[in-house]
Amino acid sequence: MNFLQELEAVLKSDERFVSQDGQLLKPRVRDAVSQLDATLIRSLAAAPILKEHFFKIVDGITIFDQEKFMWVVNSKEFLPDSYTAYRNKIGLSANDHDLISASSEVTLVWPYKDCVLEGGQDKEDERRDEVFYNETLAPDEVARLLAPKAFCNATRYTAEGEERLTEFDENENLLIKGNNLLALSSLLERYEGQVKCIYIDPPYNTGSDSFGYNDRFSRSSWLVFMKNRLELARKLLSQDGVILIQCSFHQYPYLRVVADEIFSEQCHQFDMNTLVRHPDRSLTGDKRFNDVVEYTLIYSKSPSFEVPKREIKKTTDDYQYDFEFLGEPNDQLTLAGKSVKVYFPDRVQKTRSVGHAGGLKSMSIRGSIREKNSSGRFYVAHLEPFIDKYPKGTVFAVPNMGDDGRDFRIFELPQGNNKNGFYYPGQPLSSDVTLKPYPNFVDFVKEYNIVNSEGGVSFRNGKKPEAYIQFYLEMFSQPGHLVMDFHLGSGTTAAVAHKLGRRYIGVEQMEYIQTITVPRLRAVIDGEQSGVSKAHNWKGGGSFVYVELAEQGEELMRRLEDAHGTADVAAVLDRATERGLLRPSVLPSELKGTATDFESLTVERQRQIVAELIDKNRLYINASDVDDEELGLSEGDIAFTKSFYKKGE
């Protein structure tokens, strides 16, 4: 038995690593090795050939070479079909490895749930099938990945022009170009617990790729992508803060489950359903159905948060009734300590006319009013028992109720076949507005139809109407509050926040932040009049700061994606080696010894191997390394980074 045959035999002897059709589940093996699973290590040590390859004795102590074992398991020579049933899907499992068809017991399996995926996005004019590197990072590597990053090219924009910055003022509006996971982890240094409202419109993972983001992620990867970012977003929210996550039907139920876990079901406020396209208008005739609704998941940070209500200006329209008593009351009662006068119908004259000042409003005592309204509860407890004792339509005058300034509140027993009583309040004196809950369905079809003209920039299939963002910002924030969008796109959230007097932070990785987003916000400062400008009498003004996460090896990964031949891939590997960007466990001398084997692989496999060799934690410069002269940061970049993180103060 040769080396690979013995390895496969040992692994297949452990049922945890075998699928129902007899295939080895390589991700399961990798997970077990990363956790130094004792059962697996004992099995490997008991096999003579494997012990010789994966173990060494140092001063009488047997040591397992974890890195070497992982290299073999990931190699093309071992299981070349790369069986990945549990790597790319959310599957249904009955007993942790058999599929649901084998049992009626169901468990949700989410591979790589506990991973951190940097999730760099593609350039707008390019496409790739997968943008994540699905590899499990060690805790120390994760810590380095999420460590605060250095900034470069800090520029402040005002109506007077632009200026380079070396100092940061946290009262400024902020735009960051760079990976949003790393930007969020960096922002925690200054803004943890300070953001009042976060709105995001992430890639929907629809299976199409209609704009810059690659949204053809496998579901499992997409959910990990979202989970990583939402966990950081929660830390940035203030205690009374709210996050709004927009999505389509493709991933809505799965995203809801993930968000419930991160924010808790108790913090789930409601889901807003938005009509974005007229039901009679279909974009393409070959669709199975006309997709006209999008969803926004709304979560608070605290379970005690109360969703604000709409303020509706009060009018006299509903106050149409007047009562006149003809003579003395028929009876007088003491109910709940109140002296209540009773008038039979023949001693009451009720008239109805157009709503007017001094009129009364008719309120039927039914449904929630019977339990949640003070007048409704009084009627149920004290007046409803008189239905069989007094004539239908009997009126009660109850003193000291309500805030309409009247000496008494009028109640009326049911008339005819009606089962419900009524009460008649006047206009409240305490407020000139009525508070009503927001509906969970809104119609923004009109605004979506004209969205292309807003902001003076073109952004097909990705731009949200300014009125729509205004709707949310006015619901969940006030002027001066800090709002955030870390999938900023064309900049609608920032533009609306600017016009509404909110402070804002926006993050976008795509190159169009410089050609679309920044120009749009500069136009806002200059007083452009599209979107919500006229409604808010927007005249321009204000400022924002644009910065970039300082890159070190990100360009290498882009060149690797573009590589079309062995020479191109080798050039990337040589450059990474020269700049010290390989994983710490990879020795250049070992690479030279395997050059011939490397050249025999397909270009796709070569790209995959080089991507795994490059240390992903070193693609951006950590703030702790800003003084390293070899990284090439300017004195201004170094000063701004230190100012942002309050170093040297």
C-alpha cells in the first residue's frame, strides 16, 4: 500500500469524514486537523507510512506536522475530484454527515460558519466566479487580519475645493475606499457604540451579475460574508441604534436566520416590504414570475428599543358629532370612583355634520381598543354590563377622562343589531399630531422609476431613490446623528444624510467610488437639486473626507486573477516571495524544489495554489506598521493614520 492509499484508508475508517456515497469529505478533515482532533492524530500515528511522513521526534517527544498534512490533503494528487459537497452548500443533514434522505431527523449544516472571509470584491469591468478564499484562519491570523489598518490619500472636499489632510476630525463626514470588513474593524477604534443608524444594500446573491459586485457567491460563502460584517456592525451601533439590511427574495429567509442569531430575535423589530416595480411591468418576458418586492430586515441593538411612530398632523375632519342633553339624567351611578350621569336616548340629541372645531369623534369599542385603550377598558369593565339593563343607545357622561379639556367623556351603548359600543373624544390638547405605527409595506415604484436621474451619476440596477433612504433616516435618526452605509455604491445614503444634516460614514471597495461616489457628493456640496434637495430646500455646503485603506499586496491578487499562463502566475509568485508576502510556514527554498511539479499543473490550479501561499493578512498595511519605511507610506499618510487612531496624543 502506497502513501496516498494508506492515507485514504485511514481517513475512511473514521465515519465522520465519509459521505453517504462513500466519498471523503475533505473540508471535514481540514476542520478536524485545524482543531488538532485527538482521534484523527492517533489514527495517523498508528499507520507506519503516515507516521514517517507526518511525525518527527524531538528530544523524545513525537510532534505532528500539521502544516505538512494540510498541504497533502489540499493537493491535487490526493482526491483530484476535490469533492466539496459540504464546502459550497447549506445542506440538510440527519446525523451530522448523512443527507436528509437517509433519516427524518434534520440538522442545518453550515460549512465554514465560524470562518472570517475577507471577501474582496472585483473591479467593475471584470468578473470572476468566486471572490472568497475559503480557508480557515488561525486565531492569531484572524487577529492580524482584523487589526486596524493604515490610511492613505486623505483628502477633504468642500465647496472651495480639496485639500490633503494629515489630521483627522471625527466630526467630519467620512468616505473610505477599501475592503469593508477591514474598514469596519478599523472604525471600531474610534466609533464603537456611536452609530445611530446603519443602512446597507449588499450584493443580493441573485445568480446574476448585473453590476460591479460579483453576486454569484455560493450561499454558504455569501452568508459568511454577511455574518462577518454584521457582527462588526453590531459593535458600531449605539445602544439605541438600528440596522437596516436590504435584500431580495433569493436570500431573505437565510439572512433572517443569520441576523436573528447575531442581533437576537428579541431585537428584530420588523421586516419592511417595499414595492419597487409596478406589478404590471416586467423587465423581461422569460421570468417565471414578476419580482416586484424587496425586503429590509430591521434590527435594534437593544431589545428594549421602541420603533418610532409616524407623526400625523391632526385635523378636524373626523370630529363630526355634537351632543345635546334634553333635561335631567335618567340615572346617576358611581363607577370606579366617578359620578356618571345616564341619559336614555329620548333625552339625547346627537347630530352629525362636517368636521369642525369643538366636534367629537366616533370611536367603535372593539378589537385592541377594548384592551389597550383607557376609554375602551373603562367601557368594558363598567358600562358594558348595562347593555341588558338600559335601552339601546343609552348615553353615559363620565367625568375626568381624556385630555380634550371637556368636563366629561361621552359613551354610548350599542344601537340596533350592533354589538359594539362607542365613545366620543374631542381633539386632544396635549399634541397637535397623532402617533401611528409605520406600515410594513410601502410603495416606492414612482421613485424607483426615476432613480436614474438622481445625483447626476449613472449606476444601473444598484442605485436606491433618495426619497427611499430619506424615509428610513427620518424614521430612525435625527439631525446630528451618525449614520453609516458600508456598501455605499453610488453614494445615495451619504448624499441623503448630507442633505438631512446627519453625519455619515460610507465604505466602498469598488473603483467607481472615485468616478461616481465622490463626484456625486461633491455635487451635493455644490447644491445639486435632484432627489430630496427641493423638499429640504437644500442649498449646498458642508464637507467630507475621503481616505483609502493603504494596500500592500492587494495588487498581487488582482494580477493573479488576470494571469493567463504559467509565466504570469510564476511572476506573481516571484513578486510575493521578494516582498515577503508568503505565509510564514512557506519557505522559498521549498518552492524552488517543486518548480517542475508546479509547471505541470493547469493554470487554474496554479492560481489556486499561489492564492493559498500568499498571506491574506498582509494585503493591507496594519496601522501598527506605519513607521516601516519599506511599506512606502508618505509622512502625511503616517500622520493621518496616527491622528485617526489617536496615537501620540
